Amino acid sequence: MSETARIGVTGLAVMGRNLARNLARNGCPVAVHNRTYARTQALLDEHGDEGTFVPAGSAEELVASLERPRKLLLMVKAGAPTDAVVEEFAALLEPGDILVDGGNAHFEDTRRREAALRERGLHFVGTGISGGEEGALHGPSLMPGGTAEAYRELAPLLERIAARAPDGAPCTTHVGTDGAGHFVKMVHNGIEYADMQLIGEAYDLLRRVAGWSSARIAETFRSWNRGRLDSYLIEITAEVLTHTDTRTGEPFVDVVADQAEQKGTGRWTVQHALGLGVPVPGIADAVFARSQSGNTRLRSAAAPLAGPRDAAPLEPHEAEEFAGLVEQALYASKVIAYAQGWDLIRAGGEEYGWDIDPGAMAAIWRAGCIIRAAFLDRIRAAYAQTPRLPTLLADPEFGRELGAAQDAWRTTVSEAVRRGVPVPGMAGALAYYDGLRADRLPAALTQAQRDFFGAHTYRRVDRAGVFHTRWDADRTEVEED
């Protein structure tokens, strides 16, 4: 087979199929391959007129169809299947060729694969892809890692198919070496968990405290989407809330079981934040909330527990005022969650030697991805102005907004607690905010306890050094070496 394709795609499930179509639609001849040829043929039959597709019946045919250096996008299931496909194609490639993994791989696996293929002279580019099947077709946010050399080869193709931000910039950039792309995609998904949890809490408050219908809440979300909360997740929330179940005639949200599932990227985010010592309670609360929702045995056993329930909703004029408070609490909590995500990106970059530009991450998430939101442009601007910003909360503009929102935020959380409405995301975000701004934390007592039972030592506020108190003797303080 002659070299006719600029890039190949293997794995033609929904995401791979749509990315191949995106490439073809944008004038890029693309070779397509799937383990079962029937799926390749179906793509040609249904969409063959969208551009130049070069079908390949085998791995050998696919590799033979690619121009050099060969560029091959893998869209297969993460884990062992990815390892198997990587090895299959690596054996057919030559030094300088590029394998791109667009799956939801764990970044540590990506680092391992990149190191192994580098020894064989091959480039391995772990690439986070966000936007779902619609984004894959019409323009996703792309987060490639790997070497700068590999990115230079891939950039013209990636920029062609990526989403475009409002200023026309393509939503892709070289994130950093080896597993950096998949790391920031993991964090993106963790932020997504937190954002969705906070939106769910806002919905629950408007339903249970304000007493509004799904349709009424949808209108509120639509109005919020015209302001500072403008985002994809707020937009689709309004769409979901207006949908009526065709079978029962009830609001769709009321016939969906209240058990949120998860695929694991949120858990990965929390696990690695713990390892890096970065507090991300907004993401952790969202992960645990999903786990709690799905633990039906635990919920059933605890259902009879005492507490407020079924309180009368607010009067109409009070409900309108309360909705305004919820908007402020939602916005402030959302800023906290995003700030925690950026803190984790910074720590990951330092730990693994990735030179990640935090402002660039905000820039490539302005379109195409699930957490795209208007205020990401302000995050980009904040880091452009202060590249070493210690936390997004230290930005003067975001700091002022949180300060202005805190009274409404506290009132919202207090009302939720009084009525027994769980708001772990909003309450946890407020506690995080208060913890950061506190002059002194009870951690002093915690460290004293640790010294008492484990001789773990402590530091003092009045002089330098590390100390231990002899608690079981005369309680004399001794300075440790």
C-alpha cells in the first residue's frame, strides 16, 4: 500500500471514529483501522464522503499507508489493551515514528510506556482528550505530552482539529514531557467532578429549600449561564432539567436513580493529591459524594436516623432572594475547586519535572472540554500577569469576589445545615477558604498530641529548631538534632 495518509487512527469506537472524521473533514487524509474490519467498513459506508479515508485491514497495512515520520493515534481501552496495541505497532514502526495514546490512561502508565519506547527510538505521546463524542467530532480540547520534537510534528494536525477558543486560538498546547498530558487530563476530570457536585447541590437547594420545580430551576440556570457562571455544565444542566420523560410524563431528573457512577479519574486525582500533599477537598468531597450515592445498603440502613426533613419551602419572595444567595455560594465554591485543581497541576509539574504553564491550561480549556467556562479566560489572565501565583485565590480580583460572596455563601451553607440538606461541596469549600485565611489553626494541638504519643517532635513560634517534650518524665523540653 502506498504512503497516502498523514496520520492513522486505530480503534474506531465512538471517540476514535469521530476523531478520524474530524481529521478527514479538516483536509487530513487519515488511515483507519479496527480490530474487526466491519467497523472500518461501517465508517466508510456512513461517512466516506467527508474526506479522504484510507482503510487498512491489518496493522501492517495501516503502518504501510502512513507518511514518514509515521503518526498513529491509538484509541483503545486503557490498561492492558493499550499495552498490547502499543507493542503490536511498536514492532512495525521505525525510529522517529510517533505513537499517540488518546485514551484515558493513567499518567504513570504513560510515563512507563514513553520511557520504554524512547529506548527503541520511538516517540510516545500521551494525549488527554476532553469533550466527549461531540467534541471529538467538532473540536476537542487536546492535552499532548511527550517530547517537544514529537509535538512539533503533531502540532499542525492537532491545531487543525482542536476546538477554538473565543479569540480563535486552538485549544491545544504542548503540556510537558512524558505523562504530563494525561496528568492534566486527570486533574481536568477531578475539577469536573467537583463542578458537577456543586451544581447538583445548587439544584438540590433550589428544589428542597426554595421549593421550585425542575422547569423553574432550569430557567434560573439559564439566567446564571448569561453571567459569570457561563459554562458548558451550567448550560447542559438547564437542558437536563427541562427534559420530560417520555414514558411517565414526569421531569426526567425525577425518574433517574440518584446513584452517580464514576470511571476512576476522580479517584486518581484525589489519590495523587494525597501523595503530593496537596489539599483538594473540593474534588475529594465530590468523589465521596458519588460513592455515598451508590452505596444503597448504607443509605437504606441509615434512612431512619433522626434529623430535619420535609421542611416547608420558603415563601416566593424569600425563594427569589435565596436563589441569589445560592448563585454566590455556587460561584465561590467553584472558584475554590478550580484553584485546588491548579494547585495540583503546579505540584505535579514540580514533582515530575514538567514545565507546565498554568495559564496555558486555562487557555486550552476555554472551549471543547467539559469544564469549559467563561471565567477560564480570567484564570488565564491571572497567571499571565503573575506566572508564579502561589494560588488562584491570591489573585486580587478572585480574592475580592470571594470576599464579596462570603456572607451569601455562609448563609446558604447555614440554611442547608439547618434544614438537613447535604452540601459537602459548598461547606467544604467554605471550610477550605476559612482554613487558608485563619491566623492560627488547631494543627498546633494535633502536633502536640503527635509528640505526646509518638515523639514526633514539633516546632515553636518563638524560636527556631525542632523540639520534643519528655511527657512520661518531668515534661522537660529538649531540642532535637
